[in-house]
Amino acid sequence: MNLILLGPPGAGKGTQAKRLERSHGLVQLATGDMLRAAVASGSGLGQRVKAIMESGRLAPDAIMIEMIADRIADPDCAAPAGAAPGSAKSGGFILDGFPRTVPQAEALDAMLAQHGRALDHVILMEVDEAALVERIAGRFTCQNCGASYHERFKRPAVDGVCEVCGNAGLVHRADDRPEAVATRLAAYRNQTAPILPYYRARGVLRTVDGMADIDDVTRQINAVLRDG
Ligand code: AMP
């Protein structure tokens, strides 16, 4: 099963993708996490995208398309032989943060066709923009594994310590500053929202209420995966 989680920054895509990874045996492909890892490693790619990311703008399509094309060719993204499509543990991936532009969506179709795969669901997490600003302002993440937390909605069991990997480095993202958040929301409206009609026209787009609490959003997504 191959899915896309769509929605503005702060909609909860990463949180839900991590849950789906565990419950459905899917691989989370989070382009933002991949880019942050590149920045942290100081690689050539990291140096190219660091300032772009911190400002809240989108990285160039060519870079992102190549990154995802390489990643979905990896064996862990393929459904295991003989697995019933859509069954739990059927394998496949969850795209979290890609595609973010129409050219990325078109390139994704070409890649999937090349690998003989299809998109099963595109799930839009709808959220209210005012709430996003509050959500993002309180958000912090683990520097080591990327797990996300929130000062009000999702505190770690032990203050300052990641529940997933035990790392004590929980930080606010550089692009969660208010100016960068405004740029990211504008990028979503102007560059990412235009991909919604593309998927709606193909009949694969489903919407969940991203304002509901985390468990309820998970239930809504599971209902989509079950019933289509
Ligand atoms: P995210 O963690 O998904 O919010 O992504 C953080 C930042 O990484 C974005 O604000 C962009 O600068 C960059 N980025 C992540 N994914 C993409 C993408 N598919 N296209 C362009 N830029 C991206």
C-alpha cells in the first residue's frame, strides 16, 4: 500500500505517518527529515538547502524528485511478494512532505509507473490556519530520531527526553520561527494546494479532520485505509 499524507505544515503528518509505519508495516518517507539529516551531516546537499529551509521556502523540485526516486527504489519500499494489497503489513510507503508541487506530483506518477506501482490513497489532513500557528509555535523535535512533541498537546513522559530513542536533545526547529512559518504557510497555499485538484480528479483524494485529537485522526485515517 502506497500513501501520501498531505496538509499544511503543523497538520500532524509526521505524527500520523509514524503511527502508520508501526501499525501497517509501511515505511515513512519524510523529505523534511531527509533534508534535515543532510544539513546536520554537512553534505553538499545539506549546504545547498540549509538557508532555503530556514527561510521556510521550498527546495528545488529537481533535488526533491531525485531524492525520492532514489529512496523508493530501495527494497524496503516494495510490497513483499505475495502480500495481499491493502492488508495490514502489506508493505509499501507513506510519503510525508512529498509531493509539494505539481511537477513533483507528476514526477511521482512517472516513478511509480516505472516501478509498476500505484498510489492507493492520498489523504488530506485539513486544519485551521490559526490553530497551525499555535501548534507549530509549541512544537519541538528530537535531534536524533525526528520524533515530534508539543508543549501543550504531547509532552514526553520525562521532560526533555525523547520517548522513542532516549536522546536528551529536544529542540525547536529553525524553521518553526514565526517569519519562517508565515513563508511555509504561503508556500503551502501557493505551491502545494494546487496539487489537490490533480489528485481529486483521479478519485484518490480523501479528507480527514486534522483538528481532531491525535487518536481520532488515526481512527479516521484507518477508516480510509479500510474502506477506501
Ligand atoms: P517538513 O519537515 O516536511 O515541514 O519540511 C521542512 C522543509 O524542508 C520545508 O519547509 C522545505 O524547505 C523542505 N522540503 C521538504 N520537503 C520538500 C519538498 N517535497 N519540496 C520542496 N521542499 C521540501
